[in-house]
Amino acid sequence: MAENSDASQGPLSRGGIAPQPLFAVGAVLLGSFLANVDSRLTSVGLPDLRGAFSLGFDEGAWLSTAAIGSQIFIAPAVAWLATVFGLRRVLGIPSLVYALISLLIPFVTHYPTLIVLSIAHGLLLGTFVPATLMIVFRNLPIKWWLPAIAIYSIRVGFALDTSTSLVGFYVEHLGWQWLYWQGVVIAPLMGLMVWLGTPHETTNKALLRDADWGGMLLLGTGVSMIYAGLDQGNRLDWLGSGTVAALLIGGGVLFAAFLINEGDGSSAVGPRQRAVLAQRRARAGRYPPLHADQPVQFIAGAEFSQRRRPAAPRTVR
């Protein structure tokens, strides 16, 4: 019988194998569904939220933009955060903070405070989808990839099909507060499953020292500003509004700066990584070209792509 180990395959930046794959799959299920359903409920239930918080139409529109724009801002950095600090730290403690903020928001009556909490709420929520997907590729044994990705992939359709019914049920029977309070129940459960289902990983201090903070800030800020401009454009008459024009132009400039910053690839890695990449380029001519049937894996995190590790020797009994 052939013996093989998942730990001996895949990119070098891959994490340890999940000790309890079922809990890891449960974390993927809860994290991905919570993020999509929560965002959808905020959009569908916005009229009810405006009434509950006594907001005008413009104030309600900015509440929605702040909640979703903050998710877009944090998304480019999630893969790096998970690679450096480990998925337990990126999903475990933030899930508890997210639950606390979800509990407090319905009691807020001060609009600026509501916007601040909504931004913090969105930042934490924005880590859930990318980080739960990373559980699949970093920590799950390969045989678990297909069911985990299948669960992950149906989240959008589920959110679209159930959001209207959920909003109606919450508002009519439980109270509009449950548009937020559902996260108080689901997020800690997701954090528990992450803690049980993913391995403990130490902080990657070398990668932390070589962080491309500028690239992550440029991309996150630029894309979130473009989103805010597009989201508010129809309401504020597009380029006829100085706010929309500033958001779109400013976001475009920042995104262009990000492309320039990352253009040569040197800013995305530190001195040690640049030395390694230079050595690999120098040796590149000694490797045969890849064929179409050869597997190539990509992993977000420390390196954009790496050759597969050689498989462990197989013993035939």
C-alpha cells in the first residue's frame, strides 16, 4: 500500500494539517455564510435600520457604504495576516470582538458612533471570507478540499435566496436588532471551530519585518474609495458631486500608485526574499519548462507561488 503525507506536499508556505478536519470545515461553513448573509441583510434591511436608528435617506446610504467599504479595505491584507499570525489569531479573537460590536450596535443612538462601529464591524467581517477560504488550502488535507470548497461556493446563492425571508422574519417576529444579533450567536461558534479545527501556528517574525505595508494600504484604500464613489454615485449625480469625483479620482490615483509600487515585484518582499528570488531567476534556465498537465499551485501569503515539494518516498507493500 502506498504511503503518502499531506504535510510533504504543496507550497512551502502551506500551514500545518488540521487536527480536526470536521471542525475546520464547520468554520469554513459558518465564516463564509456569516459574511455573505450579514452583508446581504444590511442591504435588504436598510429601510428598517433607517427607521430604527431615526436616520435620513442620506445617512442610511452612508451607513451601508461604510459597512461594506470597510470589508473591501481589509480584504487585500487578510492573506498576509493569516500567513504571519496564523488563522487562530486572525479568526479566533476577532470573532469575539465582532460578536461584542454586533451586540452593542442596536443600542447606539449617536450617528458618528454608529458609523465608527459599523466600520469596525465591517473590518472584522471582511476577514472572515478570505480567511476561511485559506483554511481550506493551508490546513485541510487534500481529500477535504472538494467538500469544503463546495460549501464555500454556495454561500452567495444562499445569501441571495434567504436574505429577504430572514429580514422579514427578524423584523416581524424577533425584532430588527437580530439583523445584528445573529452574529452574536454565530461568530463565537465559528471562533470555537477555528480553535478546535486549525493547528497552532507561531508568528512569522521574518515575514512581519518584511511586510509591504505601503502596498496593502494603497490597494485597500484605493479599491474601497472607488467602491464608495460607485455606491454613492447614482444618489449624488456622479461627477456632478465633488464627493463622488474625489472618491473616484483619489481611489484611481491610489490604485495606480499600487500598481507602480508592485510593478517590479521588489516592494512586495523584503531583502531576504529578494535574494531568494534572484537566486531562483539565476537558476531558472536549469529547470525544464512546465507542461500543461503539470500541477501548479498558487497560495496567498509569504510567496505568490512555489514549486511543489517533492512527495515523500512511496513504500509498496
